[in-house]
Amino acid sequence: MILNWYIFRQTINNVVISTCVFVGIIWLSQSFKTIKLIINKGADLSDFFVLSAYSLPSWLLIALPFGTFAGCMIAYLKLENDNEITVMKSIGLSPLKLSSPSFFVAFLASLILFTISHFILPKTYKNFKILQNEIRNSSQNFILKDNIFLDINKNQTIFIGRLKENNELEEIFIQDRSDPSNIVEFFSKSGFLTLDENIILRMKDGTKISTDLKGKSTILNFRSYHLEIKRESSSAVQRVVEYNEYGFFELINKSKNVKKSKGKLLAEAHSRNTIIFMPFVFSCIVMLTILKANFSRIFSVYKKTTVIGIIFIVQSLVLIIKNLVHSNTILLPLMYLFPLIIIITCILLLNKNDRSYRLQSF
């Protein structure tokens, strides 16, 4: 019991750390798009963290199985390199018994994945898409940037050489195409914005050039000029509801009504169940590779390469089976059978090692 607790503590610590690392990697890879959206639409920094929080459950569905794999492998390889597994075997602990702490960690990971996929993900992902859509369709903020041509609306384009505090501007250029018969361009050394119900640009010491359809230009110098900037009125775009926003039974019911996407809906629905097998699958593969009899310490690198390769193949096959169900629902049972066969096979092989070890001890 004490040894099991010792192994469990080592394993769970490594699983938590590994999962956090995978979540961090996913966060970094996904945050660039979110940051770009936040900057372009002028949203608050708090919106970035809210979007990240809403995305966390979907990230955990990916990170937790691989975190379980990495944590179990790191913990047991460390025990093996320190000869602790050899000592434990010498006092009568079999490979199957040595695997029990990792299986309990896998059970905890599966319980978390089940809770996330069935109860948390549909709500958080829906909130994520709603907030993302609101930010994309937001046109309340008037955003200017240095040294960039910006289309304010379909008829007005502005360029600002330098932005200063209190909405003060320098080196201003505006092209106004509101009048079909004339293109009006403004050049000004300085100015400032007044943000009331309407946006008014007050320019100083500038030039106004009006060019008609025949190419004839009229030039007017001014000491002060006020120009109204028209905001682009846009209605919110109707967003597409994604599968992650539906619960398990919602996907099942929808598959009965939408025959065209029946395979995709069923595959997505049942993947909410089959995801719970992945920590067990990865843990079993790690245990079988590390604890299998007649493996020498010399082959530590070989073990790591082998288990990573097997995990990659298994995960690829899981995705392939899910995609096959999209077009052929008869293959749906394979989504359950494939991980179960791996788990049962690994346990039987570990148990086989257990019996042979007992015979040798006699």
C-alpha cells in the first residue's frame, strides 16, 4: 500500500506538470489568432483572458491524455533508472501490481475528460464562440494606427503619420469618395479628434484637393477644417453553430433529423465517450513497454522511442476511424472496440508476465 502510494504520488505529479506543459503549448499556438483579433477590434485585454478561459476545456481534451502518457512514462522510467522497479519486483510486486497506480491516475484523468466533454465543453465553447463573434462584429471603437492606411468606411480612407495623447494627430491624409462626381483629398500637418455622437476630425494648416471625373483638380489651402467621419454601420453576421456547442444527446437527436451530416454528428457524439479510454490506452502501452520482462536498462532510449511511436500510431488510427465513421456509420462500434482491445491486450500481457514471474520465484 505504501509503495503504491509512493508510485501514485510520483506519477500524478508528473502527469499534472506534463498536462500543464501541453496546455501551455496549445495556448501559445492558439493565442496569436486571439491576440490579433483583440488588437484589430480594439477589445479589452480582459477579453483575451476570458476567451482563453473558455477555450481551456477544449485544450484539456487534447492535453490531458498526452499529459497522462508523458507523466506515466517519465515517472516509471525514473523509477527504473533508479533501480526502484527492480527492487519492487524482488520483493514480489508483479508488473500488473506495479501498473495499478498509473491505472488509477488514468481513471482520474478519464473521469475529468468525461465531465469536460459531456457537461463543461458545450457551455464554455458556446460562450467562447458568442464572445468571439461579438468582438468580430464590434464596430463601437474607432481605432487608428500609426503609418497605416485605414478604410474607415467604404467611402473614406485615412492615414496618420503620428498619434499623440488626447486624440491629437500629426501628418494627416484623408481621401473622401462620398461624392460620386468628385474625389476629395485632405492633407494636414496636425489635428485632433472629437468623439461625441459623431466623430469630427478638426484639421489645421492643410490642403484640400478636389478632383472631378475629368481629372480637373481644385486646390484649396485652409487654416482650419472640420470633417465628419462616418462610422460604418454593420449588422452582426449570423454565426455557424459548431458541433462542440452541442451536448451528447443533442448531437444524437440532430443526427436523426439531419441525414446529410448523420455520420459526422454520430462520430462527434460518440467521441465524447471514447475520449475517456485514451488515458487508459496510453497508460497501458507505457506500462507494457517499460515493465515488460527481459528489458535491459541499456534499452532505455529504445523504450522511449518505441512507446512514442506506438502512441503516435494509435492516436492516428483513432482519428482515422472517427473520419471513416463520417461516411460509414456501420464502423461506429470500432470507435469503442479499438481502444478496448488495446487495453484488454495490454492487461493480459502484463498479467502473463505476472504469472511467469511467480513461477520463477518458486
